[in-house]
Amino acid sequence: MYHISDLKRFNRCPRYYFLSRDNEIDNVQYLRSDESIIELLAKHLHIEDYLKGSVGDKNDIFFNNVNNYEWFLKIRFEIDDFRIKIPIMHKCGNSFDLYFAYHNTQIKELDLYYYRCNLEVLRKLGIEVNEIYVAYINPEYVFDDELNYDELFYITNHYKGRRLIDLFDDEIADYKETIKHIEGTNLNSYVPKKNRYCHFRSICPYYYECFKDEINLPVNSILTLVSSQNKEKMYESGIKYLRDANPELLEGNQIQYAQIMADRLGGLFVDKFNLKKFLNKLQDRPISFIDFEWDTYLVPKYNGMSPLDVLPFEYALYILDENDELKHYTFVGNGDCRRDFVEALLKQIPPSGPIVAYNALGAEVRRIRELASYFPEYRIELENIANRFVDLAMPFIEGIIYDVRIAGNFSLKRLVDVVSDLNYKNLSINDGIEAVKKWREIDLNNGEINEEEVINNLIEYCSLDAYGLYLVYKWLIKQI
């Protein structure tokens, strides 16, 4: 039996389908909703009496009850060794309206194959579809004491000027052909071929299974060239190293120049004039090095929050004083910890001096200003903090300095690996996604996890990020 998710994975990449078939991938949802979006949509539609499907249901669950209910939730159907789940169905006479939930605040694109497969299965089973609706989260909604289901969604039966039922009906989804294709092939039938999903949002977990020759690429490989549309072309033509890059195939940006020059100069390129200019921003003491962790809510949970708003739940802070001594502070909150976060930060961070973060403008500075909007009584102090940030990523992303050991990866973790002997591999929590996952576990703790242990692991991870900023800062100074 094949589920529609199997077909989607196969269409995405056959090798991904075969490699993931026997492996459970732990996907952490980037956008948080503590309740099922489908069940929230049911409350928005004021559905009270309905038939709710379960895993493993057969078709007769629906057909034996079709005259007993007006509404149907999470109903499973199967035909031709193929299985689907319809989120919400509404009986209208002899036909049905279908409701699907889109997990965002706007419809950016629709998976036409997914909808067409659903429509095709229902029609083969003799279920007439009258209308198709897609619901998405209302971006203007503001949480106030309790969730207002009536205001939470927008619902439409159109997309790009066309009725959804017409859009999905104008082409048949031949799921039987896809299943036949799956069953007639295996993993070895497919030569690894790169597509947009290899690095979609994050690197595919099977990337190095497919491209084994890239596991141990030299750090100065031409494939580490950033912002390049032609690095694969150069690699296939025999150009293996940055120093040999074909000028006619370069986009010509400053980072590429820094990478190529670093390789030609023995591994390191430094624009000393501009690096000194940058480090002049960090002459005053004390210097604060700080890192935040936060969760992003698709469905807001606390007063004043809107969809896609962010709740900072942790920070780690190192302060370098006039005597070159480091002081360390941390905060980990629970629940709606925004006020506690602000008050702890204002108490611990120095009232003057530069504040260093990595990708600060899109991360820590943005979080600070969001918190200022929640707590206007602290606006002046928070704006003062926001205005003192210095982004430690700038020398790297502007091509002021490049060490070939960076290998085209400008993450703070990679920089810590380059400038020190420290690494994240031995930590219980070793990346931001895992940190969010663990914080959600203690935030929703039902007594099954050791909260103190998880908090200590969160502190250890975030503190290495903050201490890593200090290490990178000291390394930059050495270069001039």
C-alpha cells in the first residue's frame, strides 16, 4: 500500500524515496502550532458533530456512515493500492466540498499533484466533489486572552484567479503510473543527480550518500565557491580548485574574489584596511557577546502575538571587561517568558559598550525590537541595546577575510571549528533546530522528560555559540 506522501517523495527525488523508505526522519516543524491545524480549522467552521477517521481505516468507514453525518474529518480512502487522507469533507446534497489547510499566512504555491491525486481517488470511488477550499492563517490576527477560531483563518476557493476545482481538474494525476514506476525500479536504477531539493531549506540527509566524492573534498575545492551558478560546470570541465577558477564563469562578487585569493595566497586572504575599520567598532569595553534562541509560532499562543511571531526563550551572554576577564550569564525561560527574558537581559547586559552577535540584524536585533513592541515601558532601554549591536558575520560575508578552511560555509559553527579546537559534535544539543525541539518538550512537559537535564543542555549549546563569538573576535584581531 502506498500513501500519497510516498509518491510525493518519489517525484521529489527517486533516490530520496528509496533511501528514506526504511529510515524514520525526525522532522521538526519550523512553525509551531500546539494544536492540529485541521482541528483548528474544524473549530473555525463550527463543526461539532462529525465522523473522525483513524489510521488504518478502510473505505467502508466512510460509506457506512455517509448518511449519518454532514461533516467528516481526516477520512482515509484507498484504491489501486493507493491511500489518501482528506482533511475535511462537507456533504452538500449528493456531493461534497473539500477543505484543505495551508500551513502559512499566505498561499505561495500549491502542490497541484497532491490535490489532483486526492480528486482522482474520490472520483474513482464515485464521490462527487462540488468545491475545493484552502484555508490559510490570517496574518492580521492578534491573540487576546484566548484563541479566536473565527478570526484565525482565511478561506478561499480560488488561486491565481481560477477556481481550485477547475485548476485541479484540468489535468489528471496518474498515480497508478507513478506506483508502477516505483515498483519497477530500485535505488540502483538512479544515478545521483542534483536538483533544487538537495539543499532545499537545509541539506538533504542523504546528500553525501548520493555524492560520496564530496564527503572529503579539499577545503579549497571549486565546489565551495559561493553564489556561483557555474561551479559544477567548472568542476566537470576539470577545474578542481578555487585558485584555477575561470574568470569568464564568475559572477565577480567580493566573496568569490576573497575565496580565490585565499587559495592563491596559501589559505588566507585578509583585506587588512577594511578589517581594521570593522574592528574599530569593537574598541570600547566592555564588549558583550550574545546569542539568542527562539521559537516561531504559526498559531499565536500568548497575548499580543500574531501568526509567525517569535518568542525568544533563551540567551547566553559573555562580557569581556577592561581587564580582559570574561563573565558568563544565561537565561532559559518557560511558557510566555518574554517579560522575564527582557528583565533578565536588562539586568545583566552592560549599559554601554558594543554588543556582538552573528547575523545580528536579522536575528538578535530584530528580536530586541519585537520585544520593545510588546513592552513599551522598556522601549528606550531595548532600543539602546539594539543600536549597539555589531554583526560579526560582516567581515566574512563582505569578503573582507576568508580562510579556505571555511569551505564556503559561513555559519558560526564552521568558524568556531576554524579558529579553535572546540566543536559542537559532542554536545547533547548541537544545532538550533534541536534546541527548539528540546525547548518545546520542556515547555509542554508532561512529566516524561528530565527538565533540569534539558535546560542544562540548552545552556551548554547556546553558551558555546556566545563563547564562539568571542573566539572569532580574538582570531580576527590576530589577523591584523
